[in-house]
Amino acid sequence: MADIDIPPHLIELESAAWAEQQAGALTFATAAAVQAAYTEHAAATDGLSRLELEMATKRAVRHPEG
């Protein structure tokens, strides 16, 4: 998979969602905001799928060492 340029606002949104999830307190509003941001960013790029973007962002947030 090619390197994906992940905007800082997506990292921030995913980090917030991950923190809520880890605390067992993920809200619908947070999850919906993250999904909307993925969809919007992917649509604004040429050829990047929302799923590829989401997977890369989650990997960057949840496993920053690798």
C-alpha cells in the first residue's frame, strides 16, 4: 500500500474516538464525525478510497511505532 498523506485533523478525530473507545465511552457523535471526515477527505482526493484512508489513519493512531 502506498503511503497516504493523512491530514492532522483526521489524526485528531481518530485519536479522540480511540480514547473514547478505550474508555468504553465512544459516542455516536464522535464516531459519526470521524466517518464523515474520512468520507469527505477521500472524496476530495483523486482515487483514495475511504477505507484505505480509514485503515491508514487507525494504524497511525493505534500503532504509531510501526
